[in-house]
Amino acid sequence: MTAAAPPMRTKALLADTTSVRLRPRYEGSNICTWIGFKHVNYLVEEAVLIHFARCGAPARLLFEEHGLGLDIVTLNSRILHAFHMDDEAEAEVVPDTSDGDTTLGFRVVLRVTRDGSSLKAVTATVRVALRTDTYLDAPGPPPGELARFTTTRLGADAPPAGVPVPALPADADERAVLTALTEGRNAHAWKWTIPYPYCHFTERLQMSGYLRLMEEAKDRFVGARGISIKTLLDDRRWIPVVPRSDLRITGEALMEEDLYTVYTVEEVFKDLTYTARMDCFVLREGALSLTATGRIVHGYALIENRRDWRLVPFDQRVLEAIGGKASAP
């Protein structure tokens, strides 16, 4: 069955603004009724997908009719106001693609109503690549207007990410790889086999999967440093908050490949926030290949009641843990 869609309007895809009302998923409310950064980014992703659909180019049609996988390859967001369970967001998607760009660009704003006023809650920039399907039979040529945004491999045209990629000895095992990735750095790393629920278009890890990894990386890091999420919740009712995150896919990671993820603390700003970088690698033919890189900014908030929280400065225990060692409880 062919996906029903209005005629493809490439001019609208590149020029028209889309507005849509969205609600965050129930799954994203993990602490009281606040929505985590991952699900905020899911709202941004959904808004962009709806823009494509309204312009006659829904992801299903692009794949089934033209053999093109719609891949979000860059997602950079700033969270200005928290979303709560049952909030409704007003999303605005504005195309931002320049002549000569090989990916489609968009600026997204999410607004939320508070006390009768509409607040700008999230601003984001997104870039989309149309990846030619090579898993099944070769598709025909893409629609002419979209040809410059298609690629046979994600990250093939990406500029160097500036991420150090260590060389490995010929007989490197898992322990040797993890040591090479963290040596001399304030970092935590682990190996993970990519399961199919994190993938799409039959074979590759998608942006939402990397967002889930970024959330897990934080969880693993603080757990290894003795300040796990539950530890600080039980001790002082502190929760991590995220004002900013960005992710960029620089290569392809495939279903059931082993992925090495590294979470490195880069900067502590006063005693209020810290910035960490997440890098993801696959090991092929004895060499590491970077598939994604990004940064996330974290702070901590004190839960005051079931509705309210307020930002708090790091104490010595947290500063020492983030800085490279776990303090005694």
C-alpha cells in the first residue's frame, strides 16, 4: 500500500513555516512531573517530521517510493523553560537551508503557556540528510529537487569533528580499547552492542538512539563517581537538569555492531554547571571510527515540592566527583 500524502512541494519544504501543537510523551516524566531533555528533543524531531509530511514528503513516502531514509544528523537545543507532564507545546519549524548546503536545515522553537503567557521554552537547530537505501534493491533516482540532499553514507561529507581518535595496537581487546579512549582524560567509557530498537531503516543507529545513549552516559558517569542519580535524590533531593545539548552524526553505526561510548568532562563553570562531551566509535579492521559526537550541559536542582524546583550550586562532594574522584558519602 502506498502512503497517502499531498503532492510533494519542495519549495514549501525549503521555505514555508510549519506550526503544530504537540505533547511530550508520558515516558519522559521520570522525576515528579518534569520532562527530561531527551523527550524535549523528541518533540523537536516530531515537529520536523510533521513539516516534511505537510509538504508532501513524509518519511514513509520518501523511503517506500524513493528509497530515501530521512535521517536527522544534527540536533542542537537550548532549554529555557521546563516542560511538565500534560503540557502542550506550540512548535514552529522554519526552514534554514542555504544555497550549496547538502543537508536540509531547520530552526525550531517550542513555546509553552505559563500563567496565561506564552513562553519560548526551547530553541533548536536541526539538519536532515536523505540517505539512499542500500539494504534493499537499488531505488530509482531521487526527485530532482532533493538530489543535492541525498547521500549514500551518513557523515561522508561531514567536516572533521576535532575529536581525538587514538591509534590501537594490532591485538587490542575491549579493555585496551577502553583504556586508550579514557587515558589521561576525566572520562568514563563502555562497550555496548547496538540493539535493533535503537535503529531505523533496517540497519543503522538513529538520532533518537544517540539521545538515549547520551542520557545513559550521564547515568553511568555519575554512578561510577559515587553520586548516582538515586544517591543524590535520596541524600538531598537533587536532580540533574539540562539547559543545552547538541549531537552530530559523523558516520554510521550498524545494528549489532559494538559501539564504544566515551563521556568526558570538559569544563566546570563556577559551581553551577558542567559540560561533558560524548563520543561514539565503532571498531573496524583494527581502527576506531567516530560515528557521533556531541556535548551536554548539566546542573543540579533541588526538588522543593511536587511542582517546583530551583537550581543549586555544586557542593564539594559533587565538585570532586565531577572533577575526577568519588568522595566519601
